[in-house]
Amino acid sequence: MDPRRRSDQMSESSGRGRGRRRGRGGGREQGEAPGGPAQPRPPPTSYVPSPRAAGPSNPPFQPQQPRPPTHVPSLTSGQMVSAPPPPPVAASQPPPVAAEVLAEQMEKTAISSAPSSSKALLPPRRPGKGTIGRPYMVFANHFKLDLRRDIVIYHYDVSIRPEISSRGRSRKVVAELVRLNRESSLGGRLPAYDGGKSLYTAGKLPFSSKEFDVKVIDGDGTPSREKDYKVAVKFASTVDIHHLMRFLSGQQLDIPQEAIQALDVVLRSSPCENFHPFGRSFFHGDGATVLGEGTTCWRGHFQSIRPIHMGLSLNIDLTATPYFEAIPVNEFVRQYLYVDSSRPFSSDQHRKVEKVLKKVKVEVTYGENYHRRYVIKGLTRERTKDLSFADDQGHRTTVVQYFMERYRMCIDFVEWPSLIVGNKKQIWLPMETCKIVEGQRYTHKLTEKQVTAMLRATCQRPTDRQNNILKVVTSNNYGNDKYAKEFGIMVSNSLASCPARVLPAPRLKYHDLGDEKECVPSVGQWNMIRKKMINGGSVQHWACVNFSRVDTATAQRFSGELIKMCKNIGMNFVDKPVIPLRSQNPATMERTLVQLHNEAQNILRKNSAMLQLLIVILPENSSIFYGKLKRFCETELDIVSQCCKPKNAFRISPQYLENVALKINVKVGGRNTVLVDALQRRLPIVTDDPTIIFGADVTHPSPGEDSSPSIAAVVASQDWPQIAKYRGLFSAQAHRREIIDDLYNVSEKGAGGMIRELLISFRRETGHKPGRILFYRDGVSEGQFAEVLLEEMQAIRKACASLEEGYLPRVTFVVVQKRHHTRLFPANKGRDSTDRSGNILPGTVVDTVICHPTEFDFYLCSHAGIQGTSRPTHYHVLYDENGFSADQLQVLTNNLCYTYARCTRSVSIVPPAYYAHLLAFRARCYLDTDSSDSSTESSASMGRSVRPLPRLMEHVKREMFYC
């Protein structure tokens, strides 16, 4: 959750970290990673859950006997062993589209536009409304928007010379133009301007092209300094409002983006004058909350026009973002580094401060230049006391002497470097002579303390958030907004009322040896009391190492309690470690792990065994240590590890131990639970034919990390029909590239890629080739739908075709969106409408009113709220050859949310997409630790020549090591 896009609730996490999604009790260390050797304990005779389940016409496999190598089909030669043919397809289902067709379409259709020339690649229309579930009413933060039918909007191109890079300055220039010329040259029109190249009017201007001379006072703080600008306004087009109306009524399929953008600019015009705009949000510093380390939290609101089922709506939500605190630069540095002013910077401190302050605006606080503003270009390499220059007479003087003689100002921070400012000539300014200008966004990665402070500042219960959104609407006063009146736009003051349904929770299967063999979750949660894992993993060889200040006796007691919990809930766990627990200095991590690994292997080699699990108690400051340890264990030593924070070793909580045990089980090849409907082949669509479910995500580096690549991760189910175990792959790609490059590739070694490898793995594990593919794709914005669909569907088709000629499994491609601003509030506050946090009930689904006018999408809140206001997940179907009905896809998606391995709660997004997100963040740990902070050549400038990530070791990558 870049403080990118962060919700004001901790929806599934009791720990607070940077990850945007967490399971209960699963902070980053608890919610970690690797899967070791699959050694499940024998199941009871009354129930035989087999990881290699047979298809409808195949004889069953023996549950715990691995398939002999001679029986494993060789798929590297381009052949797949035949599986039972898929059932007949209903006439309403479109036929599968071959890779060649998609490739041809790629050539004919521009990526940047919707693929309107191919019916096969258009998003499917809504197959009807869902009916399953108990109905009730909810409110959504969408406000109905009406247009005056006779309005005609004209679009004009704007060109300003000299060119201005700042949208705020451009708005100031155009506002001055309108003030001077509205009643004359503009014919009384009040234009709406976007701050860039576009200007809109409600009616035609008296001219088609005209140039204006505008004088504007420079905004850098210098008194009475005017600057001349030439502004050219030229007619571009007429905005087609009729097209928009046809789209909303379902008569037009392509989105009239120009019309929506024009209306958006109109309603953004007044907020841009009154607040600090950024993207679609508007912020103010009133009541800002200090986050620490020189930052503060500004609140604001988000607004965007959305075409939805009920027509047009204005989506309004509360938002917040970090800003630099308006304090002296030396005070910011002191808070940022926690350093003493009497000591010079180290090279690392110099680099960090220069990186965070570069391009920040400051104003001087001394002499006749009081309030003069500059932009920081960098820091001097020398200390301030060592800086000297030649004055006008050619005499050399130091910076410290200059400020004393000229301004009677004693410079105290002489051991620190000075700021480098100035455009035409370089100017040195000691840090204490400058103050950070108010209103500048802080775009760097927040620390854990800052994240915690920001969440506390922004977290609001549903009722409070609903009321505050209504206050924003009242404050903005759209009914009397001058721009809204000019363009004939009317905005309702009432939240949209939506019919919703609560989907039933699925039944979960546990081991027959437990007292409770099945479980129906209550309000999105359950526990492991009187239950045992359906497939308990076996850990015969393990070790524990303590890198914290926890004493050895406490660490031993903690590890003993953890092993006891693992055994209590169904694992086969040996009590004694291979080698005794040891406590070590974290600075010796790599040497300690190599020594431990070698000692363990010397003991186990005679039995042809290897170390299955390493339990690690992390040091107190573990943010960097964690990533280094994971990289070393998983890419160098081939060890599966489970990390725990030292505070949890001191205060042993049964709930915490239970959650860690759940993760350990899946890391060593076990399964915690499965859906009863999956075992009984009653899951819609996916259990009647071998089906592989993919999850995919791309994570991008934090703002400011220009040299780090983006990381793509793909996971796929491996145990049809149970659908509980997922294998994952990842790859690095160009900086901030959203399309996944490595889904399919061809190299000198032949065909490859993540889709192909996971299909092969599925065939090896289940004995079937998939007849259906369900692909959940996370992290795609609406503007990228067409591009992602074209390129990634083509890659899926090519990967399938490379395995067997004519192999065309039916594909359903669903985009999973968590970063949106739709919130749902219960219309009634009774027990049958809310959970304990006051949020809507888990399983709430909405597929009308606020959804797309014609396409197949829905909002699903599959989790129970813990803190703040729950954010539903938006699922949008871009491609569907399997012919899902609304009920089938909604129920399947909701049921899968109860199979997440790391906690006993339903989660907010479908687990395959969740796992892909976890895997992508794990892979980021494998990057060199210096790469994110270096100033080397940006990967964006290197095209596709991105350095590959380290390869996982064979033992680690077999199971769900990323959990």
C-alpha cells in the first residue's frame, strides 16, 4: 500500500506494514514465505484428499505416492498427453480464439485504443444480474449527475509561450486571461481549463483562433516581478455529448472518453482554485497531522466522473497524502536522520539527504532576500565550514564568514553540507538559512512509524466516513458552483442507494481426525479450535537461530511452543531440532547461516535428507535484514525459513502461534483447508473440467527509485479440483512497465515463459491438461484494459499452442481492482446489515446501479472489516470463453476468498491475485540492496535489458514459499 494508494483501514491485518494486504496476525515477518519438501502425513481412511486428483474419466491416483518419472509426460518437446475432452459449450459461449487470430488483431488494432474492430476482444456484456444471496440495501459514495440536454461543449487547444511546466502556473496565466477578456473577446463565456493543453466552453467563442498577451506576477516570492506570456487559443473540436448518452443507454460500446474528460475538467475547476490539486485529488493543510521525520499528513477529497449503470455519477471519497513539513531545512534533516549537528555526514547519509531534498522548494529566512525561493539542486560535497569563494573584489572568504559579516548571522551547522541552489549560477546556502516551502508532496517511501501514524490519522469508522463525505459535497456546493452552472451540470447531494446481496459463506473441510470435520465461517472468520489441517505437512529436520536480543532460554521456549501448536493442529513435527538453537549477532547473518547449513547437512547427509525449515527470530530493527535473509536462504542455501519478530517471542500468543503454524504448513507442502464444494465437484464451471486458476500482479518500485525494475509475478493452482495450492514464478522487467513481458517467450532454448511452465507443472501434478483457464489479473487501471487484454491474452494463447497443436483451453480473464474510491455503507445499522466494525457484511456483492452500464463487472466485499471502512474489490471481466453467469463468477470468487492459507479469515481479494502480490514483493527482496538507492542508469532508459533476478533453489520453489 504505496503510501501508494492506501486505504484508511487495516482490512485483514493486525500488523501494520507497507504491504497493502495482510492476513490476521500476519505482519510481514509472520506472513512470510517459502515452501519446503512436500511430505504430507497420511490421511485417515474416512477421507482421502489427494493433491493429484483424478479427472472425470481418469482412475484415481494413490493419494500420497508421487508419480513415477516414467509416467510424467514430457512436455518440453511440444506435446501434451491428451486429457478427457471438455464438455460441449453452450451456444452463448464464444469459441476460443487462437494465438494467430490475436496476433493478427494486434497488427490491425492500435494498442492505445479499445479493440473495437474485433468482437472476440471486446469485453463481454453483462450476462444478467446475480440472484444468489440475501438482499439488503447499501449506500455508495456516488452522487448522481445530470446534464442539461441542450448543452454544447467546445474544445479548444491552448498553447502558452514561454512554455510552462507547472500546471498551477498555467492555471494562473489562463485565469488572468479570463479575468481580463471574459466580457469582451470571450463573449461572456467562462471556460474550464485543465492546466495543460485543453480548454472547454459551454458554447462557441467569437473566434476560431486568437492569441492573447498576458502579464502575470512571478510566483517565486520576488516582489513586483511581472512576466509576459503569449497564450494562443485555437478551436479543436466539438465534444460529442450525444455519443455519451448512447453509451450510457447501452447503444454504443466504446467509451466516449473525451466527453467524460470535459465534464471532469469542469467540475475540477473550482477545487483547483481552492485546494492543492494532485491527480484527481484535492488537499489542504488545515488540521494536518505530523507524521514525524519532517513529514505531515494533509487531508483532502477525491472526485471523478464515472459512467455507471444509473447514468453519470460523481465519485467522491476522502483521501490523504504525506507532505513535507514547512520547517527549517536543518530541522528536517535532524528529524530525518536522527543525527547530531556536531558530526559530519557519512557518505550514506549524504546520499540519502540529497536524494530526499532534491527538487524541493525552499525560501530563505535572512536579509533583504527574505522569502526568496529556490529549488534545491543538491548538496555540497564539502562541509559548510570548508566552503569558500571569491568576493567581488577577488578576496577569498568562507561561507561562514560571509553570513556573519553580511547578515550578522552565526552559522551553527558547520559540519553539515550546504544546499546547492540557483539556475544560472551555483549558490551555496547553509541549511539553517532556508525553510521548506509549504504545500509540497512527500513522494518517498514512508517508514513503518510514518505509515502507522498516517493510518491512525486517517482511519475512520464507516458512519464517520459517510458523514464526512457528505460534508465535502455540502462544502463544495455544486449547486452554486459557477462552472457547473455555466455548463448545465447538476449534482445530487444524496449518496446512491444500491441493492446488494450477501453471498453465503462456503463450507470448509478439515481433517477427519479433528473434532470438527467441517466448518461454516461466521461473519468472515473462524478458528482452528477442535480442528486439524486437512493435509498436515511433515517436518523432520529443522533448526532455529536467534538474531535478536531475546535470551536463549526465551527463544527456546518460544520455538517449543510453536512446534507444539503445529502438532496440535495437525502437522507431523519432530520436537528436537537437528542442531541446538543458537543466538548470533545479526551482522554475522550470512556466515552464521552458512555454518548452520553445513553442520545440518553433515548430520543429514547419511540419511539423504536435507534441512526442511529454519525458524528465525529477527533482530529488533529488521527492515533491511529481513530481505537479505530471504534472498540468502532462498537463492543461495536452498532453505525454507519462517521469520518471527522478537516481541512475539517475549509475549507468546496462541493466536499468533496458530497463524504462524498455518503458514509453516503450506511452506512445507501441506494444505490447511479446502472447500467442501470443491471436493464434491460442485464449484461452478471449474470442477466439471480440469481448470487452472492463475493470479498475476506487477509491483513497481517506490517513487524516487528510478533505477529499480518492476517485478511481475504469476501463480497458478496445482491441485485441481481442490484449488488450494499455488506455485509461483516471477521476473524483473522494465521500470514501471505494467504489461507482463515473460508470460511467454521464445529463446535459443525454445519456448518458455511463466504461463507455459505453470501449465506443465499443473499437468505433472494433476495428470490433466487444463480445459479451462481462469486468469485473475491484479493492478490494472481502466486506461490499460485494452493493452493488457491484447498483449497478455496473446501470450496465454501462444503458451498453450506451444504445448500442443490446436490446444485452446477456454479462457476467462478478470481484472481485480483494489485501488479505487468506491465505498459501500450499510443503509441500516442493524445486526443483519453490519459486522462488528460497523462495515457491510462479508460476502456483500453489488452488480447494478454503480457498475458499468453494459459490461460484466461487480463489487465484492468478501472480508469482514477490522478497522476503518472496508474497501470492496472491483472485478471486471475483460474476456470470457467459459460463459460464466453473474452468480457463478461471484460465488466462485467469494468462496475462493475463504481459502487463503495465512489466516482463518476471508480476505479482501481473491487468493491467487493476493499470492501473486506477495510473491512480487518477495522477489523485490532479491534485488541488490544498494540498487534502489543508487543513482545509476535508470532501467527505464535501458529498455528491456533488465538484469534478471536471482534464481530460486529447487527445494524452495516447489511449494508456496512466498506465504
